[in-house]
Amino acid sequence: MQSWVASVVRQYPDPWFWLHTRWIRRAEMRRIVKKNLDFTEEVFRQYDQHRRMT
């Protein structure tokens, strides 16, 4: 089952990206809030960074 789920996530990563907690950790949220950054921009920045690595 795990292999099947992993293959689906690899094939269609966009919907799963938002559900996985590793993208925005509590420390990241604190940094975003403390520096008054735009949450959406930070999520997309991390997403773009991840896409470049894969």
C-alpha cells in the first residue's frame, strides 16, 4: 500500500504538497510571523525550491 501511495504522490505531487507537514514546520511558521512575511509567498518559495531539487 505504501508503495502505491508513494507512486501516486510522485505522479501528482501538487495536491499532496499542501498536506505534508514537513514543508511548513513550527519553526518556519514562527520565522514567517516574526519577520511579518507573506505566508503564501513563503509556501510557494519552498515549493519552487523543492521542485528544483527533484
